[in-house]
Amino acid sequence: MKGSLFTALILSLVAWATCQTETPYTELGVPTNGTVASQKLNYYVLDIDTLFKDVQRSDVITFALTSFVGDADLFISTTGRPDVVEATHQCRNCILQGSTPRSEVQQISKDSPQFPSGAGQKFYIGILGYASGASYYFNSFSDRATITDGHPQTGQTKRGKFVYFTYTRISNDPFVITVTPFSGDPDLYISQTTITPGPGSSTWSASSTGDDTITIDPSEPPAATSSVYYIGVRAFTDAYYTIYASSVKTYTQTVEGVPLYERLPASQTALFKTTVLQPQYLTVKVNPRSYRGDPDIYVTKSVEQGPPGPGNYLYAKTTVGDDELTFKAEPTTYYIGIKAYTTTTDFEVIVTSEHHSSELIDGTSLRGNNTDETTLKYYKFVNTDPENGLTVSVVPEGESSVSDFRLYAARNNAQPGPAKHEEEAVADPQNPGFKSINYNAPTQVGAYYLGVQGRGHFRVLANTNVSYTHLRDSEQVYGVTIGADMYKYFIFDAADFATQDFAVVVSPLEGGDVDLYVSIKDPKPKTSSYTWHSMRYGHDTVFIPSKDPKAESVVAPRFFVGVHNPSSSARRFNIRAFQSGYTQEIEDGVDVRGVVGIGESKHNYYVFRTPIPGMITIGLQLDFEHDSDADIYVSSTVEKPTRDHSDYKSIDFGNDVISIENSYYTTYYIAIAGVYAGIKETTPDGGIAYTLSVQQNYHRLSTYTTTVPMSVTKQDAVMQFKVPIYRGPENILVSLTLVSGRTRLFVNMNGTDATPQNHQLMKWGWPSNTMLIPTNDARATNGLWSIGVQALEPSSYYLRVTTPPDEANLQPSVPHVFAVGSKKINYYRFQMQQHSSKQNNTLSLRVMDGRADVYVNYFTNYYEMIKPSRQNYTLKIENRNSGILTLPSEEYSGLYVHVAVYGGDYEHNYFSLLLNTGNDYQILLDDQPQEHRTRANNDYNRFEVIKSYNKAKPIIANIGIESCDLNPAPLVYVSRSKKNVTDADKDVASHNPFDMPYMKDVNVNEKHDYIQVAKITQEAGQHEKVPSFYLAVRSPHGNVGSAYSIYTTTREERRPIHKNDDHLRGTFQDDKLTLHMDNATVTVNPHKKLFYDLYVYIPRNVDNAIVRQANLFTICGVKSYSRHVATYTGSDLPSIAVPQQ
């Protein structure tokens, strides 16, 4: 008793000495406002017997503090005024306390041991002004609170529970009620007749994932019965949120650092206000939720001349897209107008003062800008569910794409930085510039504080694995982690689906695979419930054309996106969603995934701002380059270029490349136009998936993308590539496959540019520059590697980087040269697609050096896939230099095919794989034979011959066909311009090269026709870009499945030969003359001509390594060239044994 009296006396003396009184809080659920000075306390007292007598034992009591300006901290005690230590801001006698920046929510259940029992008990509330002081709202309630016009309040609702609010409108003007979650998913229900509205008992409702907004016009049905509205907020998952009501003429009080969400019709203005307590810099930011809208900022101190807008402002920011306005503010009230420029705009407005943090909403990124390298911007995220795994990340944006931002995190320090932090983000080798911190579940409930340091523009994101992430139009979300057999969900709000297509693309990292599901009905689409989907290996793309009937005529639908990881280990991916018709920023050397519809009005637009003067290269790589077509239009003046209004264009069938020389500091506008798609990729209406890149400084590769087609017109030019490498895989395989010309390959594992003068590894030779690099190399670093490719003559090539033994995606139509280590295994996979005609698929192997055995399995069910092996396979090629496998016909569209390649005894066994699928155009590489089979229905096999660019010289293509069993051999039709050339519209047709009978039998003259040859020329000066010829091959008698070899050369001799390479020098060791003939043994009669070819095998010693000539044998062994002719007389005729191939 004496102790209690003494304590009460001391508290009374303190209160008297400081003239601070306890304000009674008498009306439960009704907020009270106040202002508190820096390092001062305001006190409130709540009588428990009076306020909480009707509260049930299991009910939760909420104490909510909303800081409008500055930062106020909340302390709650039951033994007297909170005793707060000034130096540490810790309370000695509190049962609940919070010292997080901005708003606070504290809760206690009535059956908690800390809840006071007995008569006369009280809650003592202390609100402390931190730093510059604060203005605030304080509220306490159990299941119902009052919200007032224009004053947001902070709330928290447990999973599956309701919290109710009451709002009384102050006029007959339309008003909105908005709930914006920081974490979790609250749903909104409103009624005028039911005080506890919910599903089935509300007049208005909004239960979409994320933000919910309801607009009510009292003058429209249903007729208003009174001015009172009852609001129910139900938590689908534990939710921490802001709720507010605002009429169209009310200035809504901003909550410092807290995003307030609005949807604003075109040309309308949303009104806000903020009060500054002391001189300081104030920042007003507005972030549109999509590129559809363009909100502008107007700020004034007086509204006597009307609301803030173009006619009344002190400060304004009216740039396109995001706007951020910072100014020196004085102690007064500032009025803010956010005006929608041309169209309905979804946006967030955030007001912050210097050195204060911004609140992050789960799954919604915030943009920031630091003016120098030492500046720190602070953020806060409140986690409400311990089951959440949490990732916080920062990524550079725009011109800052190469900036090195640092991200610091802490739980107990509101302003983490280099000196004070608990975690620091690490770089992501697969996404240069992107840094993240992962907190695995179970996580701690409460606030996580972040600090971002580094100069330039950036985006910061907090993202939990069980909550939805908002996809902003055209913004990529990086490095999302998803557990084994789990889903991650996203939301995209389409602003205009009546005229604009929608697309979402997913790119797995580290060679993994995820699948994509989309719905507008099911908020959690999955394998058993979706409207649109994609289950391709590697990149997944869903394209939904505007007014798709499956969208059920919804003009502005909310698309729910589910990404599934079907594997048994965690995967990471990047995801990006966008609508067509609007301009997207593209960065130097960074691939952008996209998909475009088909038709004259179907375009995707991009803008590229040159960082330095010099040549730029714009490359368009189609996912199905030989069965689809899209074109590129470029202009420096027209923001949306067309075929007729462009400075540069490329309208080739399939892939396109534009090179612009002598480029100065300027802006280029790029349009991608969809022309044709033979493959139905994702929907019955199709869509052309592609990768777009603009390269000036360097090109950025990844280990999970398909190959990059490159053409270099300048001799000795070195093209730079950057690829992020991590230490997980066993090897890094850098594979350059020549289409034509000659190159040298340089690699630096330390990130510096790889050149002839500065490199750690080098590879030259022909027909490929391929390196198999072990990651245990002492020079290997975790991060960006540099690859330099020098063109020794004008060259075209494909470059890709893979990480064996990880599975690599096998791209159709292009023979890729790979390497597999001694006794090692490389894995490949692909998924068959639906073609417009039914044809078999084939997989061709050519062993270039060493030994490689191929084993194949295929499955119709994605989840039943088993990697092939020597013991478990469906098809195989063993102990052969070359071979063809016929895969199931196109009636098995969607089949998943897995390939395993086993290496022989050589340290590096080189081989090429060629996947021929249906209607695809196959790329013929100079002097490198390919094996194919004739097609059914007298249909054509189609090929494209790409030649090196040299405007001063004619372009020559010699084509040869050798058949194993067809007489006559398949015929070749060649065109200079027609992609789908036929016998009727050819420029050149093939013929038999021999002018005399072939002596197949010494006693019988018999015409031999196993050979076909053709020659076509493009004269000098007639080709303005990298030239192509188009071929069509078919059997004249309609034979199906017959094997043949096809090849092309640029010389008069038609046989493939090895390139003369000045760099293959060394001590001569040996030579062997091998004579190949058609028959196993041939006896030559006197005075008869013998036709044969010479192949010379000459090993040379180069840097202590044996360099072997590549295998260029044709599959049938028929020799077509008659340059080497010998006439024998007399009795010294040879019998010549032909080695078996």
C-alpha cells in the first residue's frame, strides 16, 4: 500500500512539474487528434470498467496511432503513466509499446494475463514525439471504430476476423472508401442497414486481392436511407492496413511515409493536405500503378483562389509517368492536387519529410532517388504473419541501371546504414544491379527497417511468399524465390482491355523451370484451375488479345497470375506483365522479353536513349524464328513508328537485326509489329513471343536464355557480352556456333572487357569457338563475366552460355556446337509445339571431335518426366559420328523431350545437335553438313542460308544434296527473296553434277543420280544488309523418311572443307591421306576415269594441345565433287579399300 501511494505521489509531482495532464479518452472507437512536440509525451487514460465492460473474454482490443506528420511512438501501461527512458525510448512499466516510424498498432486480448483484472483499472497511454514531433490520430476499439472524412486510420485484422467501422458523410457529394494493405489481404463490405456487413449482407463490396476501393454516389441508386454507412473489413489473411473515406471536395490528410491509393478518372483532381510542424524539406511522390495513367502534382499554401491545379500552385511536377517534387517547407498547411492527365489513373501518393521512412506495401514497389553516393533513403515494412517468408530488394532503374546501390536492414534500428545494420543485401549474379535479403519462414512479426544508399533512381520492394505481388505495367519483378511444388501469386490491373492486349512473361533463373497460369475468376490459378496457361520449358509466355471472349467482356479486368514450381527444389525467376500500345523503356545491353499480337494494329513500343555516341545494334530474336514473323521499325522523331513512318526498318522473315552507325546522343523509338505465327503458342488467337535487345556498350546474356544471333560487318571488330555467373554449376559452357565467317572468342572471369589484348581465356578455330570452363578455376569469380567475340572477317554467329550438367533448352532450327567433358553428361530438353501441318520431328547428331552418345526420353505428362540414361531411354545414337532420330509425329504436340549426351574419353568432346520441328526453317551453316529426312505429303523441308555481309563483293552460295538411298536424290529449289519458295517460283533449281555415267558396275553403264547441286549468286552492291537465300527440298517421288545430307559453301568447289586458319600453327607432326569412295572396293579398268575426294588429317601442336580437324563427313558417304580425276593405263591399276565411316 505504501509503495503504491509513493508511486502515485511521484507521478502526481511529475505531472505537476511538467504541466502535463492525462486526457480522458471516453468514447470507444472515436479517434482523437493531437500534436506532440519533439521528445515530449502526451498522456491519455482509458477507464477499463467504463469502456470495456461489454468486451468478451476472447475479444481483441486495438490501440491505433496514426501519425499524419512526423513520427509518434505509442506506449501503454496499466500501473500509471508510461515511464519512458529518453535516451533509449524504452518503457520501464509498459505492457505494450512501439517505437517504429510512423503509425503503430498494438493489440491485447481480454483473456491475456497482462490484461488488468479487478475494479478501477485503467490503461495509461503515452504518445511520444520523436525527432521533429508529430501530429496524429489516436483510437482504441474492440470491434468497431469511427472514421471521419479525409482522415486515414491504421488498422489490423486477424485472419478470418472482422473489424467494423462507421462513417458519416458530410455532404451529398460522391465519396470513396479505400482500404490499402501494407501486408495481408483485407476485403471491404458496406451497408446502410446492417451494422455488421459481410458477404451476403452488404450493399457494396470489394473483395479483390490487395487494395479495395468503393465509390458511392448518394444521388444514384440504391437510394441513401441516411448519412451513416457501416463498413466491415474482413481479413482473408492477417492484414495490416490503412482505411479512409473521402468525398470529392474533401482534402484528405496524408499520412507521412504511407502510400494512399486512389483511382482517378481522366482530367479529375484528387485533393490532399499535409501540415508541416517545423522548417524542413518535404517530398511529394506519386507513383502510377501502370503506364496507362500520367498523374501530375500541384502544391499550394492557399486555396482561396481554388483547389491546387494548373491555375493555382507554388510548386508543380508534370513529367510523364512517376513524379517526385521536393521543396523547402515552412510550418504551415500545404494543399496538394493530383490531376489525372489523359486517362483513368491508378496511383499512390506519398508524402515524406527529410530523414523519415516510407511505408512499404507487400508486393508493391516504391521508387526512390538519391542525389549522391552517401544519401540514405529509409523504408519500413510491417510483417503480420510469421508463416510468411520475406524478401526485401532494391534494383536500379533507368539511367542508374549500372549503379551499385546498397541495401541495409535491421529490426531494432529505424535508420539502418553502413555503420548500423543487421543484414546487408547481396548481389544477384543472374540480375546485375539487383540486390536482395531473404528471411525464411518462420519470420518475426513486426517492423523491418531498410536503408538504401547509392546515387540515382531505384525501386525498393518488400515481398512475402504468401501474399500477392502487384505487377506494374512493363516493370520487371526480379529474383522471386519459390519453394518446391509451391505457387507464387501476382495481380495485374488492366486499365484498358477493350483495345489493348495483355501479356505476362516469366524467365526462370539458373537454368530452372516454372509454369504460368492466369485467370480473372480464380484468385489463385493453378494446374487444376486456370483460364490461360503456359508450361513450356524455360521462358513461359501468356498472351491474351483484347476482348478475348474468355475475359467475359470485362473492360478493365484484374488478372490473377500464378507461377508454379514443379521441381523438387527451390527456383528463382523474373516476371513482367504489360499491355500493348504504350511505350516501354529499354536499357543498353539488357534483354527484354515480350509478346506481340498479329495484325496491322498490333504493335509494342519501346524507347532507347543512347548513353554514348557510337553504333547501336537492335536485335529481335523470336522464340520460333522460322515459323513466325515480326518486324522492327525505328525512328528518332516519331514516337510510335510504323512501316511507312520510320528511319530504319527490318522486315525479314523471322529474326531481325538493325545496325545504326555513327549514332549520336539521341533517342530512338522502336516498334515491334506482329506479322505471322504458324505456331499456336498460348491462345487460339496466337501471339509472337520474342526477346528484344539494344546493344551499344555490350550485350547482356544469361545462362537460361536462348542463343543470340549476331552479325558483324566490320573486320576485326570485337563485340562485348556480359553474363552473370554463380558458383553452383560444375562447368560453364560458352558456345559460339558460326553461321559464316571466322571469329575468335575471349573470356575474362573478372568482369573486365575481354579483348585480344586483355583476356584470361581464348579460343579460335573453325567451325566453332567453344569453351568448357570449370567453375573451380582459381580465376573464376562470382558475378559478371565478360565475353569478347572478334570477327576476323565479316561473320554471323550464334552465342549461348549454359551450365552443364544443368538442363539447357534446345532451340529448334539452328545447329549448336556444344562440348561435354570426359565421361560427363550434358542434358537438354524442349517441348514440341503445335504446327499448322503434321510432320515428324527429327534430332540430328554430328560428333565434331571425340565421342558423344545420345539418349532420348519423351513424356506427355510434365510430372512423369525422367532424365534419359544409358540404361533408361526410348531412342539412342551410339558409337557413331553422325545420326538422325525420328521423334513422334505432330499428333503428340506438347510432348516433353529430354536428351542426354554422354562424353567419350577426350577431355572435351565436341558435337552439334540440330532439332528439326515441323515447319521450321533450318539454318544452314557454311561448310557444315546437316542430316535430314524427307517429309510426308510431298512437303518441303525448308532452309535458310545466311551469308557474310560484304557490300563490295558478290555473294555466292553453292548447295549440295547427297542421298543415301534415293535415285534421283531430293531436289533443291532456291530463291533470293521468297521465304516459302516452291518449284513454281524458284530462282534456281538443282541438277545432277555429272556429265557421264558413273561406273557402279564395271560391266554395265548405269546413270547415277544420288547427287544434286545448285548455285546462286547475289551480285555486288545488290545486298544492303546481311543476305539470305531460301531453300526448299523434297523428293520428286514423294518418298518419306529417307535420309540425306545437305550443305552449302561459298567457293566453287561444292564439298565442305575446313577453313584455312592462320592461327592453327605449330610443329608439323604427321599427315595421313585417306581416300573415300562410294563402294567398299573398286577395281578400275584401263582408260576409265575415277572420281574421288581427298581429306587430309593433319594434327598440329598448338600450346601443347592437339588440335584435330572437325568431322565433316556426310551421312551417306557419297562423294559429289569431280575435281580430282585420275586416268590409269596398263596393268598397275589399284584396288582401293574405303575406310568405314
